[in-house]
Amino acid sequence: MAQSATKLSVSIPVDLASAVRRRVGGRGISRFVARAIAHELEREQLQSFLLELDKLHGPIANSEISKVRRAWPKR
């Protein structure tokens, strides 16, 4: 079942709008923008959580970050 929706009016740079239209076509823009907004809100929530963890436990030591980077190299 589809969720109810509300209309928003936003302005974005012409080149960005063109890129989105090329990517998803004219009828997929709303879904694309909704997914992008949801993604950004999740990222902001994650950032807040990470900052809260830093306050509670202190920042992660550089030595630990190095261990993780060696264990999980970029592919």
C-alpha cells in the first residue's frame, strides 16, 4: 500500500535537475528525491549518534582505526 504524500516546491541547479531527469526519467523524480532525502536524514542521525558515542567513550584511537583499515581494505 502506498504512503500518503505531500507536495513540496524546491529549487535545484539546472545541471543537477538535468542529471536526475536523465537518470530516472520525468516520472521517477519524486521517488528519487524522497530516497535522497531519507538517505540524508539517516546520515545526519548516524552522525549525531557517532558524536554522542565520542562524548560518552572518547574518540577512537588512531591505532584502532589503522587496525580496522588493514582488516577491511578498500576494494
